[in-house]
Amino acid sequence: MYSILFRSPIFKALALCLLLLFGVKGEGYGQRVYANMQRNGTTGTAGSGSVINPTFSIDANNLSNFTRLSASSAVLASGGAWQQLIFDRTFAGNTTIYVKLNVASSLLGGGVTLKVYNGSTISLDGNEVASASNFFTAIDGTTYLAITGSTSFNAVRITLGAPALLGTSTADIYYAFYEPVNKRCAEVLGVSIGGTGISLGGGVSNPLNAVDNNLTTYSSLTGGLLGLGYTITQAAYFSNLSNPGDAATVTFSLPPSLLQLSLFNNVTINLYNGNTLVNTGTIGSLLSLDLLGLLRSGQRYTVSLSSTPVFDRIEIAVATGVSLLTDFRIHEIQRTPAKPTVPIVYPQAQAVCYGQTATLTAVPTSSGSVLRWYNQVNDGTLLHEGSPYITPPVTVAEGDTTFFYVAAAWNSDCPAESERVKVAVIANPLPGITLLSPANLCQGETNAPLMYSATAGNPVSYSITWIGSPTGFINVIDQIFPSTSINLSVPENASVGTYSGILKVKNANGCESSELAFSVEIHPKPAPPHIIAN
């Protein structure tokens, strides 16, 4: 027994007009493609199963409504129900679509079964296609089914079988959708947890905290009191495939301890396209020794594993039985642009002179992403979006280093961002000298020593600018700094008086001192002696 219903061309045109006028209602993005046709029916004894409100699961304008499948088992009668959700297009093999359900967890993988079809219409089942599926918990506590067809398909059938024991069961179907690849904030649909091996008291607590867009909360992957080859897993499912080169970004922490970075080689990030593992890497391979202090103090850190193969699921696997990581905390699992690249990679540093600004640049690795600059590796202040970023004057102690951090996100409204890349800026010291008394000479003399003492910052050159550009006085630029006094060149015909100038010294780093005022005093020659002959 079955019934059929589809959206007429008139209804589709009306829906499109409403969409253009009022936008998309409910969950998801406007790019999503929802199943818009359906078939349904019952199995077993007549009257034992039913399909209630069959059109609600194909109403993309009201995603909170649902179709209810009911099944029952009695002494003399039993039966179930099914609904086949049909798309108005055919998907290529290895495409994943999602069905949102509300169903008792005891029915998953048994009472509720899935099949995928190609060539399905409102009047034909079509041809069954081999498929693989996963059940996972949605953010709102309901259930998603992720179904991947091995070859092309256009429909998915959800069947609720008769209960194994006497009684009734239900499954609520909200909708089925496919979301194309895009460069928007990646939406997490939900999570699943698992594990292999033997453990006493191990598992995952608060799994939804790892996908709540709140970096202060976390899920805990604990190994328990005893573990033998035990690996705990938590996965996050996304509404669509990534772009090539996108990153799996994981923020994590541990309780304060004297851990070693090598322990993180037993924490693996696995990336899946449907049910196919397409990329993997350890968190240990993404860390550097300078992070040891931060992690030992219990602070969180973010890593990004970029992937050319596209993916729609990120799984974190912790081998607690061998790594001694008894409480691995996942603050957030996100899909982001790859972390940006910078021209000067830490531990190398960009040098500026003390008190000057630094111009920092970065290049988005993922095309279309935006850059965000911060003053801390975690939290901190958003300093700037884009590139370049011109820092405030660098006034850390001369010779010391200050740090900035740059991350990538898809747009300004997207909370998910990549690992922050550390950029170091070192403040080179300024040179300086202490000038002594003014230079003095007699009219007609052409050289005057300018005495100095107490050099600092290793000056190697000097420059002189004469104030008021007096006639014959020539400015000098980047002359070799002498080891004793600075020779001032004075025009032979200079008039008696005081002449002022500005002196600057420079060191080998190109850092220049502040302006040093000096003066030259030209004195009249004494009159020749009057000699009286005897």
C-alpha cells in the first residue's frame, strides 16, 4: 500500500516568488536543496502501520513540521511504514545527503532502515543503489542520518519496521537536504561518539559542547581507570563538503600537568568524505616546543589540518590506553579556511627600531577568506581585519620581542577561524651619544671638533643638518662615525657668530637616534700685535 504526492508547477512558482520576497525560512542556507516530492506506504498487516502528514517532510518553508511514521506489533498483527523522499535532481555517486529525524535511539540501526534509489518518481520506486549511512546526534538533540550513495541517486527511503516486542514505535521525519560546496560559515549538524578496545569507565562526556561555538566549554574524552588498547572517538558532521584546501580546526586543552608534546602523537584528526577516510594527521605533528608551557598550564590551543581532499566529517581519535592522555578536552571542532601564510615565520622575527610601527602582512591560503589580527594566541583583542596590519609603535624593551597572531575566517560574521599564526616583532635598540660643549673656532678656520661621550646602541654613521641653511654650510648624510670627535666643516668665509645644527647617529640595524642639537661658535680673530720699533 502506498500513496503519492508532489509539488505542482503552480505551487513551485508560488514558492519561488515567496522565497524571493521573504527569503528562506527556518534552518540552513538558501543554497540547500530539499527533497520536494514523496512516496509513502505501509508494510505488514493492514492498519498496523501509518504515515501521518506525509507532505510535511517536503515543505521547505516550514522545517519545524514533520511526517510521522508509526509501527506496531500485536499478538495477531504487526506492521510498519515507510516514506521515500525524492529530489528534483540526480546526485553523483559518493554524494552525501542528510535526513533529520526524531526517533528513539534503540531503533537506530535496526528498527529504522535506509535505502537509496535512482530514477525514483512519484509513481516509481526506481532502482536501489548501494549506500552507506551514519546516525549522529543533532545539535537540538534530534537525529541526523548521513547517507552516501555509491552511484548516482535521487531519493532516499526511510522505513520503520514493526517493533520486535509487542507495542508501538514512531519515527518523525523533518526533511532531507543536500547542500552544495560554498565559502560560508560551515554549519555543524551534530556529533557522534565511539571507541574501540577495553576500558573501565572511559568515554565522552558533554559531546555537544565541542560544537557549540563557545570556546570556554568542552567535551571530555577520558580513558577511565583501566584501558587496554583503548581509543575514544568523537566526530562532527558538517552540512556539506569542504572546499579543496579547507582545514579541520580543533581547539583543545588538558588539565594542568607535566605532559610532553610527544603524547599528542596519539591524538589523531581523521577526515572523511561520507564514509571514506580521505586524510589524517596527528595533533603532535602540528605543535611546536614553544607551546609546551601553554599546554602544561591547562590553557587551550587551536590547530588546523588543511586538506586538499574534500571532507564533511572530522573525527578526533584519542588512544588513551597508550598515551596516558586520560582527559582530553575538545573545546571546538570546526571547519575553516586554512591558516594564512606569513613572509617571516616564527621563530624568525621582523625587526623594527624601538618606537616605530611594524607593517605586518599575511596571505590567505584559502581564496576568499579574510584575515584577523590579534594580540594573544587565545581570546585577546581583535586588532585589525585584512592585510597589511600596521602595529602601534613597538615599545617593548629594546632587544625584546612582542607577538601578534593572524587567523583566517570566511567572513566577518563567521565565528569559526583557523589556527592563529604567530608573528614575532623585535625592537632593535636606538643608538645615541652625549654631546659635550659647543664647538669653537676662530674666523677663517675650516674645521672644528665636536666632542662626544657615552655612546649607546653602537652607532656606525652620522648625519648633520644645519638649521636655517647658512651660506656655505653643507649638510652631510651617513658619514662614518669617528671613534673620537666629529669633525665639523666650516666655510672659510663664515661670519663671526653662532651656528646651530641637528645631529643624528645611526647603527648597523638602520635605527636612528633622536635629534641632537649642537652649535658652533665662530670667534673673531684677535687684532695683530702692534710692534713698536726701538
